[in-house]
Amino acid sequence: MLKLYTKADCSQCVQMKLTLELNNVKYETQDIFKDEEVLYFLRVNGHRNMPQAFIDGKHLGGVVEITKYLKTL
């Protein structure tokens, strides 16, 4: 399953959720500011822009990479 890390007031996050829903992709979201460990993990690994997606624990990427992934489905 795709896990989407997001933050409040993020227009790209809202757009990506809508895109995933329109493509019938099951996903779960987590607000990075509601979990300090997640925020730390993402920052330490250089992921400063949101949304960021992971599939089965493997980093997929941000908006560009998620969009490319959707085209392979």
C-alpha cells in the first residue's frame, strides 16, 4: 500500500490525494507534524517537500515521481 506523508495547508498534498483517489489507488496518509519521529526521519533523509510517498517502506518520491508511478498502473 502507498503511504503518503503530507502536511496541513499543502495544496500539492491535496491535489495528490485527489489524483490518487481518481486513479483508484489505495493509500494512507500521515501528517508529518503530528509525529515527531516521522518528521525527523523525513528531514534526516533529505525529504523536505511534501507530499512524499513510500510503497512497502521504499521511498517512491514526490509529486513528479508519484505521477510517473501512476502512469505505470
